[in-house]
Amino acid sequence: MAAITGNLRVIWACMKKDMRSALTERVFLIAGIFMPVNVLLMMSLFVLAGSHAPTAVVMHDTGPYAQAFYRAMDGAHSFSLSTANAEDAQNLITEGKVVAVVTIPSDFDARVRANEPVQIGVQINNLNTDFTNDIRRAIPLSITSFYGKAFPNLVTVTPHEIDWYPQTTDYIPYLGVSILVISVMVGSLLQSGTSSAKEWESGTIKELLLSPASRWSILVGKMLGAIAVSLLAVILVVAVVVFVLGVWPTHWDEVIWVTLLSLLIFIALGTLLGTLIKRWQPVVALAFALSVPMFFISGAFGPISFQVPVTQVIAKIFPVYYAIVLQQHAFHSFDLNTFGVGLNAAILMIYALGLLVLTTLALRRSTIAH
Amino acid sequence: MFRNFFRAVGAITKKDLVVWLRQPANMAAMIVPVLALLLVEALGSAAVGRSPVALVRLDQGPKAVQMAQIIHQADVFRLADASSESQAQLMLKNLDVVAIITIPPNFSQRIAQGQPAQIDVEVNNLNADFTNDIRRSVPDAITQFYQAQGAASPIKVGMHESDLRQRDVEMFQYTILPTMVMLLMLSGLVSGGISAAREWETRTAKELLLAPVARGTIITGKVLASFLITFGLGLFVLLLGYILGWTQPEGIYWISTLLILVLVALFSSALGIALGALLQRMQPVTAISVNAAFYLFFLAGGISVLAFEPAWLQAIAAYIPLTYGNHALQMAIFYSSSDQLGTDILVLSVSALVAVGLGVLSMQRNIAN
């Protein structure tokens, strides 16, 4: 009983000490808390803006077929349309304000009515293949859907879409959840990594290790301290996802336990990195700089199985992937792999346990070496 | 006089470079994630715009065969032929494919009779990104099907494409340059900031102050060290991109490319020194530097095409010097163009000078304190 009480006292003392230490570096603390929110807002902002290609349409013909074609383009899930005269449109594309200029010729209606060939001019600002290929595909889509509606007897082959889900989740609600995981990762690595590395850098680890306290209780205390501080950032990010981006979770309980489990994993990983690297500067640089590649590799944009095989293999090495799968299920009830919630959670738990063991081993090994 | 100045600058630069080189973990932490990001972008680009799809052909007729061939050749999907509907359903359920395209049993017959012949497209529409790709790609294939009929095609509306630029740039290539600029910004801010803050944290600032050299000399030496580190990293990434065939400026555009790297490195290094001298502590300098580099990366169009963003975002970007760095590098490397190069150089030069001025002011004020 006395041993348990003693360990609890050590845990409490280490936790309190780390929280107080964090409070002494206020600028760092504030930057660390707001960094995940910054990541969330910045990524969301640019994904939101980049989903539709700004396109100018020059309507040399305003007849019913030309109007119908314009409507077909509007429904192509690709364009942010505006009409302009030829001169303005040319200026817009030259200045890089629009991706494409679509010109509907003056004899469009007459030629369509007479079933004669007619060419729609498409000038593309082919800056990169992402936008360019979207345009190259969206114009044929508009042509086919225009014919499908205007001449259902002539163009008989049409796609018939059957959706799995009652509604398609937009870019921001989907990505916001993935970014939440990355934000938790950055905040946790930052907090636990610096707290751990600074013990080595300032030499205070010797005092901790020479004390009669058990290694594991020191470790648990330090990790709990980091969790308590990181929790502020996590709450802030979840609040932004729910209240600012308007993504209401379908399983609140799952959001909470997945977030806490992710937090535990990344805190353990941060503590391990701090213990191994023993210098806070590279730990901080790694925590921030890893966020972008992790975001792209871990299936933030959709199921990882839709990516090329090499990407799938790499993604599955990191816990971020499983955390994203679980959070997408918690928020949207999506199943992004075939493992199910239980197995994904079990994998995350194995990561957590593995990292805890590795961190303990690293601490013990370092003790022997120093 | 000049000899003494250069000797002192050289000594300070050498000292800062040696300190930096003694921290291989810092170097690795700066370079490894950037290399990882480049690798990830290259891998990710292989899947962009080509979603995995299962094709089920339930009709053996000539039109169905032709349609299937066109879907195969369309280069808009990563196609897997399914022998049966149940196999395709299993692939969709296992998330091996985004969608199932089914050519129905009476497809050829219905076309021959002029009756509607729908191609079923069952989509896992969990997000708009993949779903819209499919929504664009299937009609693309249908259009190609009709085009293959030549003069007999009922679709008489065609598309006449003209491109503004001579070559298409792959998406991942396009994102390399902002990544490189972010590396320059991050490296300059962190290395410059830490080198300045360290002088206060280790109290060596006093020794510098008491040394018989002008304060301008100290600042020049420190900015130069940070600049050399930063420019070296930028050059490393550029040459790596060149070897891999991703970023290959041609002829005279090598000069403009290197000049832009120099200006961005100088701007970020000087800003780092100013920040370090102002905050005088390494930890907050690092946190603010990384946050600042992150913000500037996004606001300068790091993951998007800035010109296609809303006007208010473009207005903000106009005040971010990195916007001009990104633009000049894109023009020089991808399009062999010097479009608005004068403006880009002017903005970056003025920004670098202002940053050096801020560094001088900050250093002088805090040395005095």
C-alpha cells in the first residue's frame, strides 16, 4: 500500500512539475496550443478554395441550346463559372485569374439544331495537370450531359449513378476530420518531446533517475503532464472542427476515446523521441515538419486502398493512418478499411503499448549509458 | 579597415557554421521531412485523377466490347476487370475500388434499336473528391465512345483545346517549388533565430559586445552564416530535383532560379536574426519560426494555385514575399519565362533589405540592453 501511495505521489509530482515547466515557456506553450488550430484552418482554407476551377464563359450565342450547355457546365461538379466578353476573358486568363476560357460560338444553336459539327473553344491555363485534367474531363461531361438532356433520343448512352451513401460528404467536413488527427499528433509530439528532451539537455534527468522513485512512475508522471497540457490544444481543435467547420460527430463517445488513445500514442512517441534525441530543437523541428508528409501519406483524402500499393504499405506503418480511419468512422460513420472499429482500435492499442515499452527501455538504456 | 571587417565577419560566420554542423540531429530534422514530403508528393501524384474502378461487362455484343475497350484505353481510371457482379461488389465492399462500372446485358441491342442504354455506375461516394472524379471520368469515356463513331456520331459538339503554356506540369512537380521555398524560410528563420538567441541564452552576447568589432560586423557575420546554411539546403533540394528530372531550369533561367533562392534565403535568415535578437530565447524562437513558416507557406499558395483562390486570399498573398519567390521560381523552372521577374526580384530584394534592417535594429537595441 505504501509503495502504491509512493508511486502515485511521484506520478503527481512529475506531472505537476512538467505542467509548471510548460507554463514558464508561455510563448512556446501558446504557439504549441494554437499550432494545431493553425494547421486545421490553413489546410481547410486552401482545400475549400481549390475544389472548383474558376472558368470564364464567353457566350457568343445566347440561344436556348447555348444556355442549356452553360447549365450543363454548371452541373459538372468542376467549375466555378462566370460569364465574360471575349476581351475580359482573355485578360482574366492572361492574368491567371481563371483556369479556362470556354467560348460558345455564335452559331452554336443553329448548328446543334441542324445536327452539324460545332467546336467549343476551350483555352486552358495549363499551370498544372491537376486543374488541366479536371477541365479536360469536365468539358466532355458537360457535352454528354447536355446531349443527354437536349437529345435523349440521339444520345442514348448515359451514366446512371448509384450512390452508396445518401449524400456525398464535401471536401472540408471530410478533410477537417483527417486534419484533426494530424493536429493531435503535432501538439502531442511537441509537448511530450520537448518536455522529455529538456530533462536531458538541462541535466535534470540525472536527479530524477538518482531519486528512489521508480522509472515507470517518472515516465507516467511526465506523460500525464504532457497529456494535460496537450489536452487544451485538442479541445480547441475539436471545438473548431465541430462548431466552426460544422462537422457534428455521429459517435461522440468514439470521438472521445479515439482522441484520447491517439493522444496517448503521440505523447508516448514524443517522449520516446525526446529520450532518444535528447535535444529539444530537433524534436520540435521533427514534430512540425513531419505533419505535412504524414498528412499526405496517411489517407487524409480518402481510403488508402484507392492509392497506389507503395503508398498503402507506407501508410499502414504509421498509427496516424489507423487514427484517421477511426476518427472518420466516429464523425461520419465511414469504414475506410475492412478491419472494423475493433481491430483498428486494437492496432492503435498495440502501438500505444509498444511505444510505452520502447520508451521505458530507452529510458533504462540511457540510464546505463550515462 | 575592410580587411578587419572581413576577418571579423569570417570568424563569426565560421563559428556559427561550426556550431550548426556540430548538431547533425538538427540538420537531419530539417532535411529528412522535406525529402519525405517530396517522396510522398511523388507517390500521391500517381493516384491523382485516376481512381481504381471495377468494370463488369454483362453483354458480349460489339458495342459493349467497344465500350469496354474505350474505358480501358481512356487513361482516366485504374481499371480492374471483374468476372461477375458479385466479384465487383466484393471489391467495392473491400474498398479495393471506388466504383463499379457495369455495361448491362442488352447494351448493344438497345443502342442498335436507338433506345436508352444506361451504364450503371455504383459509387462509394464517401467524399466529393473521389466521387467527382468518377462523375467526370465516366462521361469522358462515353464521349470517347461516340467520338470513335466518327461522322456517324450523334454528338456533334466537340472541344477545341488551346493551351496557354507549351507544356503541362505534373501536380507533384508543381508543389515542389513551394516546398523548397518553405524549407528556405524554415531553415533561415530557425538557424538565424537560434544562432542569435543562443548568444543571449549562453550569455556569449556580452563577449561579442565587448569584442573590438562594429555591431554591423557581428550582424553581417551571423546573417551570412544562416544564409549559407539556408541557401545550401535550398541548392541541395534543387539539385536533387534536377537529378530526378522534377525541377530542371534551362539556360539563362538557372541564373534567375539561383538569384531567387539567394534572395529568399537572405530574407529568411535576416528575419530569423531579428526574431532571435528580439526574443533572446531559443524555445519561443523555434515555436514562432515554425508557425510563421507554416503560415507563410500556405498564404503564399503552398498547396494550391494562388491565382485561383478567392480575391481576399490573393490580397493577403500579395503582402507575403514568398508569393513572389514561388512565382519567379515557377516561371523560371517550369515555363522558361521571365514574366514579372522584375517585380518578383524587386519585392524579394526590398523584403530582404527590410529584414536585414530589422535584424540590425533588433540586434543593436538588445545588445545595448
